[in-house]
Amino acid sequence: MLHKEAFSRKHHWYAPPTGVTERISIFIIVSLSFCMSALASPGELSPEDTKIGVRPSYTQCLDASGGVTPVMRDCMSEEMGHQDDRLNRAYKSLMANLDPIARNRLRGEERAWIRKRDSRCAIRPDSGQGGELDAYGCDVQATTERAFELETMLKR
């Protein structure tokens, strides 16, 4: 009988304080969702990223980085160089083909875009390496989007 009482006390369910179970459940669900999305398509680009010109080598590089900050930074730097070259080629081509009034308008748009990008992609104080990577990734994305916009204008 002593053994049976010890067993029932030992395996009795513990009821955590109210709200803890819900928070743990939410944490597990969010964690599993994140893991499943990461496993679903490593190295694949979204249709939107493909459309605007993100290179597959960029996501492949990030996937292969193992989450190591300097390696991720190198991936971003390489993609940023490519996207910045695209943007500059498109901008110069547009400027060469516009009349003076349209050139001034485009120059003003570009300056406004730079201010907006710098504001949107600024590193938040005390954000650490993660914040630095977020900001650099934002710069890469914004530059890619702007290069696509300018290339689209060239086609008109």
C-alpha cells in the first residue's frame, strides 16, 4: 500500500498558475510555425523576390551561413553590391534619356527615396548584432526594390 501511495503522489498532475499554460502553448505553436517555415523551402525565393531581382545565390548563401553573423554580413554585402550596381545602372540610363525637368524630378525622387530608406533601415540603438543584420537586410531589400522600380521605368 505504501508503494501505491508514493506512485500516485509522484505522478499526480501539477496545475500551473493561470495563464502559464496558455503562454507555453503559444510559445510552442509560434516556435513550431517558425521551424516549419524555415524547413519548408531553404534556398528558395518567393515569387515577389524573384520578380524584383533577388538572386538565388543570396538566399543560398544565407542558408549556408549557419546563422554566423560575419558570414551573413558577407552574403548581404555581396548582394548589396550587386543590387546597388543594378540601381546605379538604371538610374544613369534614365537620367541620360530624360529632359532637364524630368531629370530634376527623378533626382528629387531619388533623394527622397534615400532619406526614406535610411530612416526605415536605421539600426536601432542597443539592438546588437541582430539589429545590425536586420538593418543591413532592410538596406538590401530596399535597394533591390528601388532597382526594380527604376528598371521598370526604363522599360516604359
